[in-house]
Amino acid sequence: MAALEEAAVAAPVVAPPAPGLEHLLDRLVVGDCLEVMASMPDASVDLVFVDPPYFLQLPAKKLTRWGSNSDVESPEREWDRFSSFEEYDNLMRSVLSECQRVMKPSGTIWMIGSYHNIFRVGSMMQDLGFWMLNDVTWFKTNPMPNWLNVRMTNATETLLWATRDRTSKGYTYNGAAAKEYSLADLDSRIALNVWRIPICTGRERLKGADGKRLHPTQKPERLLERIIRVSSARGMVAFDPMAGTGTTGAVAQRLGRHFICIERDMYYAEAAAGRLGSGVEIY
């Protein structure tokens, strides 16, 4: 990993954070992301990572594994429930529009999703004028199996990487780091858009008081480490408007980047604050 960090350090000198971010920089803010983003100046962040609700549309009934009569723990929570595609689309379009506004002309955005939502948000991004750089397949080396045995186990998620618009120039791409990851993952000497990374397990997986997983879709630090190393440099500002348990902030902090994290659920925010070692601002 030392070689990867050296490549990031060798990036061009980064301008200081934009004026107007002082109240949010290196902070975890508890609040509605659209309300908080409204207080952020235009063209002020270098990197955006959005891990939105996937709108899984799971049935209300309890799911039971065939043949074992044991329950399947659903990843769906209140924040993933919407009355319609229209309601979901309205939220995501608003979030994406605000993300686009706060991105620097040289900034990039990463959107993650599954087959449930990625096609919808990808279409929205193109309609809003974002310019796609890559789609990246995250191949989970230890996926949660489909215990119901009614379809294939979904072992991948998709990340969309884009600039603010088609005219954007000078975005950060650490090609050396991307090649190192592909060499380690796939024995390839060129940077490929397939990433082999396990889902959160063991000590990394945060647990609640009941001993169960605290957040159903906590992203692994290795995933955010790769995103941040490949598409930012030290001193840049990484922004996560739906931060969950704060993985983006924790990794950005470790890698010498500034961060801004927003999370509306106090339960998740308290867990994130424990990882970040920063105060929690109530917005």
C-alpha cells in the first residue's frame, strides 16, 4: 500500500478548502442531507460518494429459508421504503442536483447501487448532465447467499464514476493506484473496472447492543479506500451526503483527506462519530 500512497502524494498541489465550508469541514452532521447541502457553497468539494437507499421493494411478510424453517434477516429498513418509483426518483434527482452544484469543475462523483436502483439513478445522472467515466463492478468475494433459492445469488454491485459535466477538465485519476489494485485482484497489469472486495465481516462489522449488525448495508473500508485513493489526493475534500456509519469519513481521515459526512439517523451517526473521533453537529 505504500506505493499507492506515494502515487497519491505525487498529485498536483491541492487548493485549500473553499470558503464557506468551515462549519462542515471534517465534521459529521446529523440532519437531512438536502437541508444541509443548501448551506454549502457552489463548487466546493472534490469527491462525492453517494450510497443511497436502493429501494429493494421487499415483501412485508417475514421471509423463511426453505428446508430449514429459519428466518432470513432483511436488509430493508424504514429509510429504504418508498410509496412509488416516483417518490424515490424525486428524492434521488434532488440529491444528485445538489451534489452536482457543490462539486468543483474538476470534481468527480461515485454512485453505488444494485440492480434495484442503479439503472434509474444512472439515467438521472445522464439527464442532469453528469459525464460518465466508468462503471465499476464490485465483485463480493463473500456475498450473502440467496437462501430462498428462487434466483441466483447477487454477488455484485455497480459503481458509476462521473464528472460534473461533459466539459469538466483536470479531474483526479491515480492510474498507478488503479493498476496496483488490478494486479493484486486479477493479476492484470492494466487497470480494470472489476474490483474483488469482500463485504464487511469480523471486527469491521459494527454491532448494535443486541449483538446484531448495526447497519444492514455497511460498506467495507477497502471499497472506500480504493475510491478515495484512485480519485482524490491528500488535502482534497471527500463528501458523503448519506453517510450511514461513516466509512467514507473514517477512510478519508486516515488517508489525509478532509471529509464532510451527513447522516439523518442519530443511531447510525453516533456509531459513525465513534469511528471518526469527531464531534457530532446537529443541524
